[in-house]
Amino acid sequence: MSDFVTRFAPSPSGLLHKGHAYSALYAFAAAQKAGGCFILRIEDIDTTRCRAPFERAIIEDLHWLGLRWEEPVRRQSDHFDDYKCALKKLENLGVLYRCFLTRREVLSEIVRAPHGVGEVYQGPDTPMSQNEEAKWLARGEAYAWRLSLRAARDVLGPRWAQLQFIEDGTGPNGEHGKIHAQPQRLGDVVLARKDIGTSYHLAVTHDDALQGITHIIRGQDLFESTHIHVLIQALLDMPTPTYRHHRLLLDETGKRLAKRDFASTLQDFRQSGQSAVALQESLRSL
Ligand code: GLU
């Protein structure tokens, strides 16, 4: 296994735009420079939003950009059993609980007991009793599995205070170097959604470990998630890779490029007759 393994892990829920090209080229160049491996992983656990034609377009765009990767490409939707197994391990550790709240109820809980920034759910004041839970289950109520930070802290004991990662790039607030992981910044996150039986946090952590990723190179929008990924790694006895978060590309108005805004896609570039080299040059000047 190489000393340097990195990956680009797009979700085929739309076409790639310049921001994705920047990220993919950045990771590819880092792997080349280190004489390491570059892996492409298709993160399509959300089967309601991901589509095969987008996956085909992603592969075509990346080839057009001149990227090459190790085969076979891992497609997450082919491995739901793996994520189920990882979830089971966490359940056996006693760090998961069933959350029967609807999205609206979770939001009103967050408003009632606000912590940190954004949508951070810190879990129920008192866990649901087994009797109560049995009643909800008997009624066939839907639930999501959440990671209990309280229970995780108990399981890890003194290791909790030592959770950390190396940021080799820069976080959105200039974070760099050894970072103390603070899972509480994200609260009791969902590790298995009601509809898809896993979540981004679980699948990504599982696959990074399985594929021996040594360097995670990705946009700063995912920096905060690292606090939870490091905790999952500790609970599942997985190594913590080095993280290198990079800046996000902005449009002319200073807003982040996003699929939903129809940010100019790589397909548009290709079809308008521009070369991949021209695109790479335009990225360098941004
Ligand atoms: N699949 C994620 C996305 O498309 C990226 C995951 C990661 O790099 O950790 O935003």
C-alpha cells in the first residue's frame, strides 16, 4: 500500500462544476507529487437524488480533465451491507439510539435548546425508556439512528479528550496543524437515515478506512464534519488520516459555487469547445 492515498468522492446528484474540477485536480496533483494513489469513489447512498447518467457524466468529465484513477471504482450504493455492519458495531458499543422525531420536531428542539451554530441537535434530555421505545416500534413508527455523544464519551473515557486530527491545509477559519476534535460542534448526528439506512458520516468514514486513504483532500465546507469523523474512527478502531481542506471557489458575486445554482458545469465548457487546459488555467487565476 502506498504512503499517500487520496480520493475524490463526488455524489452523482448533478453535473460537476468548476468547484469540483478544482477539488479533483488538487487531489490528483497532490497524489502525483507524492508518487501516491488517486482514487475515485462514487458517493451515491442517497438513491433518491443520485442518478446513473450523472455518474456517467462525472466519469466523462474527469477523463476530459486528464485524470486517471485506480480501478475498480467503489460505488457506495453497491455496499449498503458494509455500512449496516459498521452501524451494528456501533449499536453493540451502545453509542446509538433510535430517534423517532420528525425533522420539524428536531428543529423545534434545536430552537428550544440552542447550542453552537446551525442545526445542532444535542439529543434528548433523558433517553427514551425501553418500554416506551417498544411501543413506538410496535406502532411501526419510522426512526433514524443517532450517535449519542454522551454514550460515546463514556465508551472512550480518557480517549475522548485526546481526539484530534492534523489539518495540513486550512479550515474555514484558518485552522491549521493539530486540531482538537470537538464532536459536540455537530451534536448527536444521524448515522442512519430512515430512508437510506446509512448516512454520509458513516459511509465516508467507513470507506476512507477500508480504502486506506491516508490524506483526505476536500473543500472547506466539509471541515466541520471532520470533528465527527474523528470520533467515529476512534469508536471503530480506524486510523485517522491527515486532512487537507482547500478553499471553495466563489462566483462573481462572492457566493460559493453549487450544483443547485446551475454554476457553470464542466459539460458546458466541453460543449462550448474549450479545452481542459484552458479550464485549468482559468482555475489557477481564481
Ligand atoms: N460526497 C461528498 C460531496 O460530494 C464529498 C465527501 C468527502 O469528500 O468527504 O460533497
